[in-house]
Amino acid sequence: MTQKTVLITGASRGLGAALAEALCETHHIIAVAKTTGALEELDDRIQARGGSATLAPMDITSADAMATLCRGIFDRWGSLDLWCHTAIHAAPLAPTDHVDAKDMAKSVACNITATSTLITYVSPLLGQSGQAMFFDDPVVGSKFYGAYGSTKAAQIALAKSWQAETAKIGPKIHIMTPAPMPTATRARFHPGESRDDLASPHAEAARILAALRSSLV
């Protein structure tokens, strides 16, 4: 049987890396992130579990790079079974009337524009039977989260529209809400926070995939 494929954008650490490790026994992992070293470390862990990965050290805000990536996926595999979009730009916390213009522009580029571009490119690879996962964050609308929260909300709005449009025809779109995890993103928001009360990315990956397991294997 041909091995299934999963594209994970934002795969180098946190939930993306945990999903890659959790899925590598049933899927070939196509791991996208900007940090080459972290991707190589992920590849070592995947190989230790008997899995395989294709590493794509790319910036998702480059439309040309994402077009090249998706064309390469089509040329090699013809399609995708699953896309997990965990990539996010976490702008520094700031009062809404003090949001830095450059931070806002980076947030829009990564969290909204790149997501929209990727949906356009990845959708044909998923076809009618593929699936995609996006990840909501309950901090949206909280004080000081203006840049991150507004662009995260817009990202999820894109996912919800796509979900509604494809409900009867596919691909199937899932929107999950992970528990707070001790990720690099959260550490930037909450420096010095105790990690003891946070869920591990591996535990959250297992919980999320358990809820979808019947349709992923």
C-alpha cells in the first residue's frame, strides 16, 4: 500500500514537530519551517521511530517558494492526504494603540496572506478526499494581543470559510483548539511562566489525532 503523505507547515518545533512525530509511523512527513537545524533534529527523531521525512527549509511568506514546494509535492507524490498548518508569527504583546507597524505587517504576511496563498496551492493536492487542520487560539480578543489575535482570528476565518465551502465536496477541514503548551510562541508572550501547568505538545498532538484517527488511517 502506498504510504500516506502529510504536509506540516511550522514543523520545526512545538505542536508541528509533535504532530510530525506522532504521524510518522503512518505518513511520510513533508516538514516545512525556516530553521534548518531544527528540521534536521526533527528528521533524526522521525528516523529513530522508523519513519521518513522530506525537509523543506522555506519561508511560508514567500509565494514563489510555496509554489515550488507544492509543485514538487505534485511531481513526486501526485497528491496530499493531510495538511497541518501550525506556522504562526507571534508579534510582541502591546496595547492595541501601540502596535508596531512592522510587527503588524509581519503578522498579516504570515498569519493571513501566507495562509490564503497556501490554501490556494494545497487545495488541489488534497482533492476531495484529503484533509486539513488549523489551530485556533482562545487568547484572540484578549488585551495586548492585538496584532497576533486579530491576524490569528482572520486566519481561522479563512479556514472556517473553506470548511463551509467544502463540507459536502471535500477536502475535509478541521479546526482544533489545543490546550496551552510550553512552546516558544507562548514563552514570548508569557516569559517566566511556570511550565508545570501547561500541556506537552506531544500530549496535545496525541489528543488531537485521537479525535480524528478514524479518518486519518
